[in-house]
Amino acid sequence: MIAAAVVLLVFAAGCQPEIDFDVDGRQSQIDRVVVTAVLDVAGVVHVQQRYTFASADGGTVAFPDLVKGVTFLPGASNITLDGEPVTPVEATFQAQLRITKRTATVGWDLTGVVQRYQDIAVLDFDVLTAPNDASRQDPDVDLSGTLSLPEVALAGVAEDVIEPHLHGGRDRSVTVAGRVIRFSS
């Protein structure tokens, strides 16, 4: 009987799961993002995003596909962290950058995201790319920002012709005032 109990105890000790449970359920450390984006007449979106993380330990930000040597492919290039050039690391889904402070401004140029047609132009701008460690159980990210459109492209265009859509998030708000689109979620 004692031998069986020892075998059972040894067996049970060897079956401990190697899973680290996070009791608060939080993965991504992003609390707030303020976006300032400007679309130029060439179709390049110049992006500045001010990140605020849950703690002074920082967190991870992700980027749309990186441009690798061919300028006509869609994606991010000229990436900066607080004004200094940086190189994000490749990850499973998107390139990422680890930031080790509570707040930081990340900038980049986004190319190949405007499709032009005879009577319409469509901008597909991934406002907040999810880092690999993001989880559906993460708290909501407080997102707000502006996208400024080129004045030349809007000459003679009425405001009601611009139809912005913000997909995802809760309590979304999108407004147009002149050539500036304001959004929050």
C-alpha cells in the first residue's frame, strides 16, 4: 500500500503542467494610443503613435508588413522610436518593437495602402496593429487620433463625400472636419 502511494505521488509530481497562468488575464501592456497620421499626395501615410503602457516596464508594439527593399510593396518603413531610427524584429505575425518605458512615440511611413480609381480613392490604414502577445482578454485600448488628407487631393470635394470607417473597438466615433478625420474608440 505504501509503495502504491509513493508511485502515485511520484507520478503526480511528474505530471505538473508547464503552463504559467496569468491571474489578471492581461497580455498586451498597451493602455492608450494617440495617433497622428498625414496622407501625402504620393499616397504615403506618415504615422506618429504615442503609446502609454500599463507600467514603466513598457510593452510591445507591432507594425504592418515591413517594406524590404522594394518601395512599391505595401508596408511600414523608416521606423523611429522617440525620433531615433530603430529596426523592429520579425515575429510570428507582424514585425514588433519592444519598448522598455511607460510612454514612447513610434513613427513610420506606410506605403502601398491607397488604391486609386477614376472616381474614388480608398485608404486601408491599420490604425493599431496587434502585437503577438495580444489576447482577447486584454483590457480595451483607449485609441484616439487624426488622419489629415492632402489639401490638393480634396480641392472641390465636399466633406460628405469622405466616408471614413473605423472597424473594431467599442464606442467608435469618426468625424470629418475639412481635410481632417478624427477618430476614437
